[in-house]
Amino acid sequence: QKEVEQNSGPLSVPEGAIASLNCTYSDRGSQSFFWYRQYSGKSPELIMFIYSNGDKEDGRFTAQLNKASQYVSLLIRDSQPSDSATYLCAIPDSNYQLIWGAGTKLIIKP
Amino acid sequence: KAGVTQTPRYLIKTRGQQVTLSCSPISGHRSVSWYQQTPGQGLQFLFEYFSETQRNKGNFPGRFSGRQFSNSRSEMNVSTLELGDSALYLCASSPPSSGPSTDTQYFGPGTRLTVL
């Protein structure tokens, strides 16, 4: 049974700082990794996915993948109050499903 | 391209009733997954349909059922509602292409069900 672990938080970060969110996974064979953002009372929305070791950047967001250590991170630069949300990590399994972490609640303090 | 739509957006029922929720995926998407999310909880997988067939099922009682139509629209049904069924029910669709993008799920706005 594949598992995805995230620190539930809340993670409190000052406005303008870098927020770092981490996710570890159990299946060494996992190939792709997804980050979603979910505002309170809303549905999850895709931020980005990564499937190669190293960094992938999209605007203020950077996903970092380390397959050897089995973790994937999401960095948010110049954090804004609008970034306050729960961030979900997800990994596909072999049965066309996504295995979800419980999410990390991020609070950006003005 | 229109996103995933779910109807109704809000629903109030009483214990013992049944409810049917509807989901229309993004045009061209054939896979539809359903999730239950209660306050402070993560996404709990209900089931996934592809081309009118249930491919995967989560660990929920038989009161929860679903189906998919030939146009990929999907419905889920909950019979004999319990107070604990109050939740946000989310539907997500996935594109048909191969590779990492196939696993990407795009969510609808959800249906918030309240059971009194």
C-alpha cells in the first residue's frame, strides 16, 4: 500500500518569505508527483506536477524532487496572504488512482 | 474548454433519505473519480469510473454507489443517509493521453451535502 506523508501544520510564514512544504512517499518506484492547493471550502486546484529529479519552476512556485530520498518539496517564494491554503501532495498508483497526502495548512502572516 | 461541473452545489437532506449527485467531466475526459472530504480531513477516495466501468473502489459501505454514462457524465448515489455523510463531495476528471498528464485530476467545485 503506497503512502504519502505530509506534516499537517499549520505552517506559519511571514509575508514575503519562502514557504517550504514537504512530502515523503513510500513507493520507490513512483514516477510522477503532484501538488494541489485547496482554499478553505473550495476544491483542490493543480499547481504543478514533476516527474524528473531536480527542480521545476513555475512563477513563484518551485517543485523539488529527490527520488533517492523519496521526498518532493514545494517552495513558494515571496509568499503572499493569498497563498494561505492547504497544500496537498499526490502520487499515482498502478490502478489509475492518485494517493493523497493529508495536506499541510499554510498560513502567511502579513 | 469548460471545467468539471457538479450539481447541485448544496444539498440538505435528513437521515434515512437518499441523494444523487451529478458530475460532468471536462470534454474529452473519460475518467471520473469521486471523493468525500469532511472538515479537517483529507480526500477519501470513493470510486473511479472509466468508459462506463468502475475501475477502482475505495473503502466505503455499499450505501455509496455510482455509475457513468456513455457521455462520461457520472452520478453517485448515497442511500439511507447518516449524519456522518455530511461532507463535501468532489468529482475529478482526468485526460485520456498517456504519460504523467493522464494521472492529472481536475476537480469540480464540489457538492456540499448536509444531513440533518
